[in-house]
Amino acid sequence: MSFTQQMSAHGKPAWIPDRLPRLDVAQALAAVELPLHLNWSVPGRVFDLRSRVDRARVYEIVLQEGTPADILSYVDGALLVDLWEDLVLPRHIRSAWTPLITLPIQARRDASG
């Protein structure tokens, strides 16, 4: 998997993979404590990725603040697609990731149609 860096209008970088990452089930639904460079506002908080609310918050943080290694550690593509419409993301992050999100949705529609 490769990543490209895209800059926002304000110069903030975002890392975008060439395809959606996949995690094994145990990792995708683990309880995680994000590293300080991701979660400086509430250090030590544990997020339960089985919880849709916690998983959404982790994905919002990681997509905005994360490195490629962080994305590969915390984001599962199938779960990201499921959460996509509920995530609160800056416009540049949403527009950069949208092509990756719409591919599986369109493929599912094509298969069922």
C-alpha cells in the first residue's frame, strides 16, 4: 500500500492511501489508547473500537492527524465505509478520501443491480 500526502488550503497535511486498509477483526475491534501525537487533548483515554461512537472518534482523529503507520494501525476500510456519512471531517480530508469510499459502495450496487 502506498500513500500520498495532500495539503489543505491552510497547509495541514493529510495522508491518503491508494486503497482502503484492512485490519484483522481483533485489531479492528480492540480497545486502544491513541499515542500522544494523535490524542493530545485527552491523553490516556481508551477508545473501544467495538463502540460505533468511539470508533467514529478514532477514525476522525486518525484521518486528520495520523501518519500512514497510524492509518494502517487503527483504520479498517470496511468499517470506515460504514461510518463515512457520520464522520465529522474537514472538507479537504473528506474530498481526498471520498474516491476510496465510493468505489466499494459503487461495486456493491453494481453487483446487486
